[in-house]
Amino acid sequence: MHNFWLAEILLALAAALVANQYWIIARSRCQSPALVIVAGLVCLLLAASVGAYRYGIDPGVTQLHRALSRLSGYVSFLLIGLGLLWARLRLPIGRDSRAPAYVAMVLVIGSTLGAAGTAAMSPQVVSSLSSSLGLALWMLVALWELFRPHSLARPLALLLAGGAALVVVAGLFIGTDAARLLGLARINWFHLSLAAGALALLCARPILEIENESRGEIRE
């Protein structure tokens, strides 16, 4: 099925790499914001991994891929946006425990799945609203760091904002159909844009790392 599987693999690898970096922060420093970001990336990783298997090996997992893609659409960017804002606000809750992260994840996943299961809003609308809110929070943090820097150098803040903008462009203008754009299927451009956006999240690590280092100095 064309080379859809390759773009999915690249997205999965990008999500895995970034999730690993934030997992190191969450594990070694017990930071709930980092764990929330990891959860969002893991949802993206699962959807992309099953997508690569579907397009490259067995189309029989199509329904599973669609279900995981819907779940990722519901929560991935919302969790990422919340985690970034949580870290940037330097909220004391969740600094020394992962429990608040688990509560936040349950609330986000439960509320989005509940909204998608009601007759009031279609799953597509829920996914769109959830992703839009998460990306807006992601962009807010990037612009906040750009104009009132606290942890990020200007180039890092610009790259972080560019990652959010790229994901927005992918959703609004590229789409996920098989029509070709500049010689490549739109669905491939979509997944490559998501991969680039995920990699841009690496630029936000200093927001969590510097905060933790400063707390360590105060304790000493």
C-alpha cells in the first residue's frame, strides 16, 4: 500500500525517542508534567506502530489502528499541552510525586472518551477540539518562553513554536488522504509533519530540567 508504512515508522520512532527523553526526567526526578507528556507520546507511538504494521504487513489490524488513532486524536496533544503548561507554570503539585499525573491522565482520557460516546458531539468533533486545545497550550508555552524567557533560549522557543505550527498545518491543510502533494501522498506528509512536531518537543526539556535543578540548589 504505497509507502504509508515508512512514514508511520518514522513517526513511531520520533515519538519513542521523545517519550524516552521525558521518561528519564519523570523517572529520575518524579515530575508529573513529564509523565503526562510521556503518556501523550505513547498514545501517538502506539497508533503509529500499529499503522506501520497495518500498511506494511497485515491489513487485518485496520480496526485496531483506527481505534488507536482515535484515542491518540483524543488525548495525545491535549496531554502534551497540559504537561508543558504544568511545567511552565511551575506548579508545586506533582513536583515530587507521579500520583497527580495519573489523576490528570484518568481525567483527560475519561472525559474525552465520555464526550465521544455521547450523542451531543461526534468523535471527530471531540478529537478536533481536544487536539486544538492541546496545541493551543503547546503554542502558548512556546510564545511565553519566546517573549518572557525563563528556561529556553530564543532558538529553542522558536523551534518549539514551529513544531506546534507544523502539526496545525498538517491537520488543517494536508489531511490524511492518498492524494499526492509534491509527489508524496498527503497521508505521508501528515505523518512526517507529526514526526517533526514531536521532535520539536525535545526543545522543551530545559523547562523541566532547569526547574528541578533550581529546587535542588535551594535544598542544599
